[in-house]
Amino acid sequence: MAEGPRRWRGLALLLLLGGCASRAVDLAPPRADQPWAAPTGPGGELVSRPAGPGGGGFVLPANPALALAGPAAPEVPDRPLDLPGLIDLAQRTNPRTRIAWGEARKAALATGIAESALLPRLILGVIGGWANPGQQQQTVAQNNLGSVSASGTGGIGALSLGWLLYDGGERQAIIDVARQGSIMGNIAFTAVHQQLIHAVSLGYHAHLAAQARAAAARQALGNAETVQAAAEERQKRGIGTVVEAAQARQAVAQSRLALVQAEGAERDTRLALLAAIGVSPLSRLRVAEAPGQRLPAGLGDAAATAIDQALQRRPDMLSAFAAEQAALAQVAAARAAFQPKLFVMATGSYNRGQLGVTAIPSIGQQLPTLNLSNSSLGGSVLGGITLPLYDGGTREAALAQARAGAGTAAETLAQTRTEATRQIAQADNTLRTGLAAHAAAEAARAAAETTYEAALGAYRGGVGNLTEATLAQSQLLAARTAVADARAAALSAGVTLSLATGSLGAALR
């Protein structure tokens, strides 16, 4: 065939392929200010094909596969759950734990892949074909050039073994990097569980505080109704005024509004708790109260010792240390690239027919099988050594890059230590402040209860006034709410301190 027509055919093929690539832009929306008419398949799922005319607005079509009737929701126990029960439910149902587990398993398998590089490689290859006698061909492999001189027809089967005996420690360094990665994956798995325990605990205490605020609002409504009844009774006896009765009814209405708001906040905290656990917001999970739960204690005089111990077991510190060790192993691997490599190769082949080849070409990442014999049976055993002499500075740059990474890892570890120390100190200070605030709130509640009882008794007896009774009732509600908030804040601060010191999981077992 003439060279000219062949060249024109090749050019036409290139133009056709180029046109196919350029038409792919039709898969995108036509304009920046117009909606995308999303194409869908038979089941309602989005498909990748050019969209039709727009006009449906900026609302995507519904995919029935994503409805709630898909995967079964995790079962929620039909009994009230306390904090340990909620944490156990979260660890079994929250997707974050399974994701972290899967990532840890992936990192562990990466270690196995790296360790397999120490073993020999055994490859079985079989080829068959036909070639015009006397014609010489060249086969270009991805990593090597394998020459193929073919003549006649036939088939060849070959078994090839290759083993890298010595590489200056490069493979072992890569294994060390993978092992540190597996350690980091396991640390991340533990950290996810600690963070989940922390989130559920905060949600639990916030929900109990909201329940306490709602209970205080109900009690305040009852107190306001009591004051209203007293005001109406005084009006009937002629010692009260219409204004006092109206003011008492106004206080009752305000108390009802406060109760509605408190109950709404209680429902909000329940939804937040369900989200932290990882169950459906539609589930009928019941939360058990924790009467008599002891408040946590701060670090006190042993703060320095506690911080030092915490730095040794915090997940972020352990992960930063493992990252530094992995970076040092990468430096060792980069140094090993300057070392010679010692290898051995063995090939056994069987040739049936008249096909003469010297190599089976490489496929993908598989190396070519070399040194095939043209006789019916053949074999070879080779040993060798390679020493890189010049590569344009690639190895030097890789070594400098690895050293820079090791330096960055060391600085990251130091920064993590500083930040961890700050977090521990901050959490301890927050806990001490919360404990002091709780003690003050308890004292204020006791005083407010006494004041309210005295003001209500005086008003009923005709020696007090409505303003004092209403004010005392409002102050009692504020004092009870402050106690609930201060208690929840102290308990939450204790959980946060346990998380900061890396001991949260052990504290709840």
C-alpha cells in the first residue's frame, strides 16, 4: 500500500478521536446561568450523557434508591439507656467506627504488600503465533526492551523466577514505612472511638441539662399559677387589686412561653444526641437519667505529672511520632537507592513448533520473560549486580525530599506536643471553673428557694406584694436553670479533660 493513503487514513483517525474528546463537554451544563437538565436512567438514577433542554429549575431529580426504605436502620433497644449503654450503641452503629476500622485494615494490608517484595517472583508465560520466516521484529516493553526474532509458527511455555537478593535495605525501609502507616491507622481507629465517646457524652449531658431546664420551667409555671391563685384570692377578699391579678396572669403566660421554649430546646438536644450516636432521628430511643452522678475532679497539684503521662498516650502524639518514624524510614529508603542491587534469575522453557523468540513481552507491570531457547527444552540461571551511576540528580533530589519530610515530621511532633499541652491545661481550667460555678449555683438555688417561699407566704398573708413574689419566682427559675447548666458544664468539662489526657476510653470501661 502506498505511503500517502496510509498517512491520510491515520490523520483521519486522529481527527475522529479528537472530535470524540471535544464532544464530551456536552455532558456539562450548557451555561453558567441555566439549570442542568439532569438525564436519568430507568431506575431514576443519574446517568452520564448529554442533557436535554433545561427548564426544570435548579432542583435535581429524586433517586428512589436513596429513600429511607433502603438499608435497614440499626435496632435501638426497647429500654432506657444510660450513658454507657448509649456509648455502646454508638460504637456498634455509628458508621465512623466502621470507616476507621476499614482504613486500619487497608493500612495493615499495605504492610503485607510491602513485605511481599522480599520474596521471589515466579511467572508462567505461554505464547503462540505465526510470523513470516526471516522477518525480524522488536517488542518494546514498559520497563525493558525485549527483542523478538520470529520465524514460522508454534507455541512456547516458559517459567521464570526472579529474586532480588540485596538492595541496600531499600525494601526493608519501605516495609518500615508501611508498618508505621499501619500503626497510624490503628491509632486513628482508637482516636475515632475516643472522639465518639466524647461526642455522645457531651450530647448526653446537654440533653439531661435540657430536661432539667424543662422540669424547672414546669415547676416555675406551677409557681406562677400559685401566685396567680393567691392574687385572685386577695382580689376576692378585697385586699388585692385588678392590676395585681392581671400581672399574675401575665407572669403565668410568660412562664408558659418559657416552658414551650425549654421543651423545644430539650427536643433539639435529643436530636443532637441521636446524631452523635449515629442512629436515625426518627428512632424511639429513650434516655435514662443518671441520678447522683458524681462530678469529676481536676488535675490539682499533679497537673505536671498528668500532662507528662497524657503526652505519652494521646492519639495525636502517638500518630505524630509514628509519622516521624515513617519519615526517617523514607530517608533510609532514599539512601538505599545509591546502593548496588544483587539479583538472580532462572528461566525454563518448552518450545513446540518453529516459532523462534528470545523473550515473552511484558504485560502491564509484569516484567518480560527473557532468555528463551529455540530448542524444545531449554533453561538458564543468571546472577548479576547493578550499580546506578548517573540519573540526572533524581536520587539526590529524592534524598533531599525525604530529609525535608523528616524535618517537617519532627516539627509537627513538636507542634503537636505544644498544642496537646495547651489543650490539657485549658480543659483542666474549664473543669475547675465549672466546679466552682456549680457550687455557686447550688448556693444561689438554696437562697432563691428560701426567698420564694418567704415572699409567697408574705403575699398570701397580706404583708407582702405581688412584685416581690413574682421576682422571687423568676429568680428561683433562673437559679434552678443555672444549677442544671453548671452541672452539665462540669460533667462535660470532665469528659473533655479525659479526652485531652487520652484516658477517655479507659474511664468508661
